[in-house]
Amino acid sequence: MIRLLVNFLIFLGSSAIGLLVAWLILRPELSVRPSGFITAVLILAVAQAVLAPFFAKMASRYAGAFLGGVGLLSTLAALLLATLLTGSGGLNISGVGTWIAATVIVWLATALASVALPVLLVKKKAGAQ
């Protein structure tokens, strides 16, 4: 149970980092209001956690060649959900190019943070003992 909680917290942290990096690179076409940031991160993290396995299953069943794009597809879907559910007070993305760039940036930053955060936490925990 603790491991599941830690994994979810890492996933939340990596989603926050991904969204922050996309905002830093793509603003003003991508805007995140402080009041909607936490909501957008929660939606993004939960949506990716739910959608990635679904898309992976569909891709492996019907189109194995697309299996590599599952992360990008689930990130795009999660960004769309976060944008729709946070409304104008949260996450806003304008333009097709910005949607594509945001998807790639959030996916890449989230993937890198998902690898780096556990390493940093384990290193910090080992140093404390």
C-alpha cells in the first residue's frame, strides 16, 4: 500500500514537472493559472494513469505498430481532459502547433521526471540513514 502511494506521489510530481516545463516553454499559447494548476495536475496524473493502460491494450490488440505512441496519445488525451475540466480558470492551450508541442513536452518531461524522482528520493533517503 505504501509503495502504491509513493508511486502515485511520484506520478503527481512528474505530472507537475511536465506541465510546468510545457508552460515555461510554450507560454503565452499555453497558460496555467495558479488556481487551476493543482486541479490540472491531478486530472493529468489520474487521466494518464487510467488512459495509458487502456490505449496500450487497444494498440496491442488492434495495431501493434502504434504501441510506441501510447504515451503520447495518453498525454494528449489527458491534456484535453485537463483543459476541458479546468475551464478558463485552469489550463488553456491554443493552436494546433501548441497542442502538439505541449503533448511532446509534457510526455518527455513526465517520462524523465518519473525516472529521476525515484532516484533522487532513494538517494536522499539513503543519505538520511
